[in-house]
Amino acid sequence: MTRDSETRARIEEHWTASELGDADTEHAIYAADAILDYPQSGERFRGRSTIREQRGGHPAERHFTIVRIQGGSDLWVSECVITYDGAPTNTVSIMEFADGFVRHETQYFAEPFPASPSRASLAEPIPGR
């Protein structure tokens, strides 16, 4: 198994654990001193234990669907849909690895919005959405 295929498998395991509520496996991918940034809210969380704690206190019922994972070497991007209490939110997670662990993750969240009628003749639906 190549390093990239091992990293991809660990990321898939991370998202599966997130869906299953397995906090130990979900957070095993992070370095002890990892940083998680949420640019839209201006928040930074330092350390695996802090990242785990802030996620553990989330009051919503959450589900995770991986749309795609792309990357190589030490930089990986996951596009996911996280459903909070039945409402989908599109997310992008950028993970930077060092020594086999996520050292820095940046997550962007975007609410769905209706398509503009002015683009209807130009667009087609994204499959599965």
C-alpha cells in the first residue's frame, strides 16, 4: 500500500467514524498539537483534545456523506455534505499532514441555495444532489 493510499484510507476512516459517532477513531487522525480553523466564524481550536471536545458538545443530530476525497502527499481535500438535524450543509475540509497526522485542518461550510432561473438554460443538476 502506498503512502497516499494509506492516507486516503485514514481520511475515509475518519469520516466513517464521524458518521458512526466513534469519537476515538474520528480524532485519531489528528496530531496531539493539531490546529482546526473555521474561517467563516473566525475560530481556531488548538490540540486534538480541544478539537474533540468542541465537536462532542454539538447539539444537532449529524450525518456525514463523502462526496469526494482528493489529494496527495501532505495535502488532502474532502468535499462532504454534513446534515445537521435534517438540513444539509456543504463542507470542504483541507487537511495538511506531517508525520502521518493532520497538523492543520481548515473547514469551510456553505448552506445550499436555490439555483438562479437566469442560469437554467446553461446548467444541469449535479448527480445525487
